[in-house]
Amino acid sequence: MSKIIATKAIRGAHALVARADRTLRTALEEQGPKTKVEFPNTAYYLPIAYGILGLKIETLGGLKDLLQEAKKLLPPIPAEKLWRPFLGQTLDAGMAALFADEIIEAIKYTENPLPYLTEANPADGRLWLGAANDVIMRERGIEFVDGTAPGFAAIVGCCPTNEIAVKTARELQEKDLYVFLSAGTNGKSVAQQLQEEGVQLGWETRLVPFGDDVTATIHGLGFATRAALSFGGAKPGDYERILQYNKNRIFAFVLAFGPVDDEKHAQAAGAINFGFPAIADTDIGQILPAGICTYEHVVSPVPHDKIVSKAIEVRGLKVAISKVPIPVSYGPAFQGERVRKEEMYVDMAGQKKPGFELVITRNLSEIEDGRITVIGPEVDQLAEGSQVPFGVVIEVAGRKMQPDFEPILERQIHDFANRAHGVFHMGQRDINWVRISKEARQAGFKFAHFGSIIHAMYHNEYGALVDKVQITLITDEAEVAKRIGAARTTYHERDERLAGLTDEAVDTFYSCLLCQSFAPNHVCVITPERSGLCGAYNWLDGKAAHQIKPAGPNQPVPKGRVLDAVKGQWAGVNECVFQNSHKTLEVFNVYSIVEFPMTSCGCFECVSCVLPTCNGIMTVYREFPGMTPSGMKFSTLAGTVGGGLQTPGFIGHSKHYIGSRKFILAEGGIRRLVWMHKSLKEEMRDEINRRAAEHGLENFVELVADETVATTEEQVLEYITRVNHPALSMAALF
Ligand code: SF4
């Protein structure tokens, strides 16, 4: 607790209460105690007195009770030497200041002419609007309830330049916040600065000039109090509920520009009672621990270009970006759209060029929200038909963000990118593939817009987790090559987190329906020992995704009764698949390739298929471009298996599943593997050997054919016969 802040706030409250006392005495002498006092057209009397104390003040005489309450709350001004820090006294002083503000402002309404306009917007050269009437309060207050307006910023003081004032106001407007303006410094306020620059002010533009006086700040808090009474079900006098409602539901903060005098400190202390923190551009000290406010109470000094984002961060405000700022149409309607080769302007990553997508968690101070960097050539520097590598690094920060949530956010890139008209996205991790159409290019779509999509959608859909999103897009081949290794290490570490957890040890699996945008009947059932086909979702990810979005595409699947432990069939899983496949699939074996296998979408990392004459299976990873012994390349196989079909003899799956004990368990597991292309075999060597060793087979990988020894089924048979592959002595597959 800062002694400087406390002393100034308490001193400011004393000054304001003394001023209220003087003003009230004069008004009583001049106008008499029966003179009516009211804010215009409101049923909430003087809202702070009514809401916090339950006082229905209607006359000048009635203000004496409020003054009395203010005096009762005033703590002594801290002594120079002996002082015990106590936040409670500062908060009391803040509340006393608010009572004093309301007295002074109420008396202004007895003046003739009225110092305030009673309209919703400034007019006839008059700027100040004072208290909102009930029509405005209901119309605007409901926006705070339904989320149309995430909150408000109460700006006090004056910016060093008009340019900073305009920039700050625009930034707040872009975030749909209301801006309440009051309390000038040396005769000038931000409202006047905006007026000088021709900025439209008023309730309609959400830039509301309450008044020049420091006491006009009360109209913002009065508005908040009325919102609690009107929408929060709080009763007059139930100050606890009113303050709690504001802390939890009205995301507001104070922005203080320029020197902060004692009276402004007192306003800040008053706002803290409501859970509204203060952020200043000058060094006024800090009150950092959370408590009354969700996070810090006073933060300073904050540079002008950071002050809005800092305030949003400190208040824990979740900002949604209403429109994705890109030059092409955007919406779920475009999700199923493909960009064919002849329509394509540029091809990114995929089978021809390297690429990766990685979400990483950072500290809030490490990244800048909305920063989008492109390393390498932009779309407009590339010729039509170009193929470029594409690395996507998304750094996110948020007080509720956890590294466990990274894969979930990462997998959403697919969904979010596909919503842009003329953008096609497939795959994930280091098998991403993106195409931008000629039409999108002509409309002005650039790589940087890929970042704009992610930035907007992460805020919109995962605002509860992320406060800042910074994106780096890499089309420079050397830079992608430099970073891809670290990305792969991260993928591997994520997969390893699951090691040791078995399907038997849990009673709930998770479904994933994300790929239904391409494969309408496809359901991934994610178990500890069988990750999602794309490799991007394991069981822990499914669980975390469900925690983040309880109504999202990952739902818990209670296993229910075991129907076949070897084939991997459970009553609960069948039920889930039946419902989610639109009643097209009744039986679903999680561990079988032959009998009612899992459906495949289009995002799988690998395809395995039966080689009948070999009594075994072959497995190919999606990056292998060559012919396989099945007589099909990966792309043809993917077309055969994908689309959400159950295709006996074929399955799409993750790389990780190959090393699982449950890999085609129904057909005898890894011992059935007779062909795998060399690069995948080398990559998976240890896992494959480890599993085979559990069946008593040493160095099993050497018994598996690859393209260097066999490219047809006949050649595979010759090879496995020569090396005495165990598949040949296993039960017939059909
Ligand atoms: S492949 Fe499966 S786990 Fe991966 S996103 Fe698609 S439905 Fe989800």
C-alpha cells in the first residue's frame, strides 16, 4: 500500500468534503432547505446516495444527511512520521469523496442556467452532459449486460497533446468501450481536446463528456450504481451487492492523464471501492496486490502507447473484435470451400515446402497484442503460382493461459483460417498446408491478414484465456528451417506428457467433432492410447479443450460397458458416435483396422491399409510423396479413406498411435506392420521396436520393408518371406 497515494487520496477527500460543506451551506442560505434537488428524469434519486446508503434525497435539506455520512467516513490525514498502511482508510476516504462529489453536482442542478445539457449529445457549442437520464441509462446499460459494450474507461485529466487524446479515444472506441470524460487539468480536459480535433462526442459515439469539474466523475459511478440497481437486482442501500456487481460485471477503469492532484487521487480511491483500478501516465506510485479490484488497484507510470492495453489487462477486461479486419468475406459459410489448383495464387507449406504452426505461452510483458510480423516475402512480392514455406508462430499471454491449452488454440487455426473466403487450410503442426486464391489476392489479401484472423478470433473465442496475441508468419525458407526443429521438440514434449496413461485407467474418453466442417459424419474418439487422427489432440488436450469450452467440439464420452476390450468397443462410445455421426454409424471399434474401424476425416497424419497377400498392413505418412505398395500414393489413399467414412481395411491416424500398445490391437498390433516408408520407419524406430519387444520380437524394424527394398505388394511379400516376418504366421486378416 503506497503511503503517498493514501495520503493524497485522504487529503483530497478532506478537501472535497469541505467544499461540499461550503457549497451546501451557501445553497441552503440562498435557496432554502426545501429547494428540490434531482438529477434529470431519473427514478434513482441521487444514485450514489440512494444505491450505497438507501437515502432518497429530494431537497437541499436532504443533502445534509449525505454530508454527515461523508464526514463520518473521513479518516484522519496520515501523520508525516507514524503511519500504518491501511487500505480500508483510503477506501473510506474514496467513498466520502464520492458522497461529496454527488452533493456538489446535485447543487449544480439547482443553478439557473443549468451547467449541463440534458440531451444525449453535445449541441449548440455546449459540451457537458452531466448525469444521464433513465432512458439513456437503460438503453446503454443493457449493452453492459449483454456484452455489446465490454465496459467503460473513466478518463480524468488532460493528455500532453490532442493527438494522444484522439489516439487513446479511438483505441478505446475500437474495443467497443464507453469513455466517460471529466475532471480537466489546468482548465483543459480530454473532452475539450477531442472537441478541438473535431471528434464527435456524446452517448451515440460512446465518448461521453460529463463535466470539466473533478466532481463530474461521479456521473460515471452513478451510472454504474444505477446499472447494479436496474440490472443486477441490488436493493437500495445494499452497498455490498452494488459494489460486488460492479467489480464482477462492469469492466471499468480510470485513466488518469497528466498531474494527479489530491482530489483526483480521492476519485481513484472511490473508484477502487467499485473494483475499478486506476492507470496513470505519470508516476503516482502503485498499489499492486489484488483484492478490491480483480488485479492491481493503481498502476503507474504507463506510456501513452501502452496505457489502453495495460488498463485492459489490469481490469481483466475481455475484448472481442467484432469484425475480422481482412479484405475478403469472413464467416463459417466459407469453411467447406476449397481452393483448387487452377484458382490458386500461392501455395504455402503442404507437401512441397516446409511449414509448421506453433502456439506458445508467454508472459504478459513479453509480447505486444496485435503485433503481426511477416518474415520473408509478402503475397504481393510473389508471382502467381508460387510455392512458399509457411511457419506460423503464435505467442499468447493471459493470466488464465496454461501451456496445456496451447494445442487446443493451435488446432483452431484450421477452423479460423478456413472461414476466410479464398483461403484454404489443411493439416496442423508441421504438416500445415495453406492456399490463397487469385480472387483473395485481387481483393488485397496478404499473409499478414492470416495473422489478423488469428488475432481477432483468439480474442473473440478464447478471450477468457488470452489477453495478448502476437503473430509471426514466416515465408523465408531459411528462417522456417531454423525454427521448425524447436516446434517439433514442443510437439514431442506434448505427446510425452501422456506417457504412462492407459485407456483402462480412465472411465471417460473425449470426442472431437472439429473436422465435421469437411467430413460431416466424422467423429474422433480420443483415448489416452489413441490420439486424434491429426496428431494435434491427445486425451489431455481433449480434456483441457472441454474445460475451456464446455459446449465446444470436445465432449466427454463416458466409456460405459465394455463390449470388446481387444477391438476397443464400448457401449458409451457407440452411443456417442451414433449421435454425432448423424445416426450413420452404430458400431465403432477404436482399435481395429478391419472391423468397423474409426472414421477418417482428412487431417490424419498417416494412413494404414491392409496388404492382403502379406497378411499385414502398410503405413504411410502424409509427407511421403512416392508410390506405396498399395498401388496408391498418399493423396489417393487419403481420398479413399477420408470424408468421414468407415472404410474397412483402411484407417487414418496420428503418428503417435503407431507407438501405442493399442495400435490395431484387434489385428495383433505392431506385428502386422510389413511396410513403412524409410523416413517414417527411422523416425519411429525406437517406439516400434519397444512395442514389438513386448511380443518377444527383437529389432523388429529391420523386418519391416520400405521403399528401398519393395514398392509393390509382391515385393513386400518377397521381402517379408525372406526375413521371416511374424505377420506371415499370424491368423488370417480376413
Ligand atoms: S482429426 Fe480428429 S482430433 Fe484432429 S481436429 Fe479433426 S476431429 Fe479433432
